[in-house]
Amino acid sequence: MDQSMDMVRVKDSDCEKIERIGRDILDSCEFRRIIGQRHHIFSTVGYHSVHVAFMMLFFARIFRLSEIDAVRGSLWHDVGIYDRDSFSGSRDTAHSHPIRSLESAEKSGTINRIQADMIANHMWPVTRKRPGTREGFMITIADKCCAVTEFLRLHNDRVERVLKDIADEVD
Ligand SMILES: [Fe+2]
Ligand SMILES: [Fe+2]
């Protein structure tokens, strides 16, 4: 098997991992209500959340982090952006949505200390509190890298594939 085929397999398995590890989150009403919310001008919160999950899986392989925390923390991290009109400006959005995301995630009764740190502190250094875990620190980087590539409209087919699978289930 040549190396390029191995890379294709790793990439395909990341789609499968996100759908399997994040199944209940992807199916939740909290996630469904943010899928189409506009984000980073040219993207949506749903696209961005899955995009961050892919990048966190990549970091998980490099830094030997838990893939479960990588995917689940990523899928939860922006579910608090469900009603943009309820925020009073960009500063309020930046500070309030991680709190809302954490509330939604905690209601699910499934998150652990690491995922809570990823969700609550992913906006650092815009928000004051530093992440207290490696995963929490890595998502601050993944979040910003994904936001920049989304703003530049660098399209990721694998993200679309996961979103299409979600949409197909609803139909
Ligand atoms: Fe965020
Ligand atoms: Fe984000």
C-alpha cells in the first residue's frame, strides 16, 4: 500500500470517527440549532464545529491526546451561538457564548473535566482565563486556525461530507 493511500484512509477514518464519537451531539437539538447559523462571515457554526473536530483529531495524533475529548469538546464548543441577536455586540458574543456552550454541554450529562475546559476557555486569550489542560490549549489554536481558513474560503470536503451525512439522516 503506498503512502498516499494510507493518508486517504486516515482522512476517511476521521469522518467516521467524528460521526461515531460525536453521534449523540450531532443528533442533539443543541447542535441542530447551530448548524446553519452564520459564522466567520462565509461559514456556519455547524461547519466550523466539525472543522475544529478534524483539526483536534490531527492534534490528538501528534500529541497523543484522547480522540474522544478532541471530538466531543470540539462539537460542543460553539453550541452557545444559537441566537446571535441575543448578544450585545462582538465583545459580549466572545465572552458569553463559551458560558452558554458549557451550560448546554453540562445539561447532556456527558462531559468530563477536559471537555469542560475546552469549551469554557476556547476563546483565550480574548477571554481572561487560561485553559488548564493540553486539550483546552490546543483548541484555542484549532479554533483560530479554522476561523482563518473559513474566512479565506479554503474549502474542506471532509467537513461537507460529515454535514451531508447529518442532513441525510434528517430527510
Ligand atoms: Fe467560539
Ligand atoms: Fe469556534
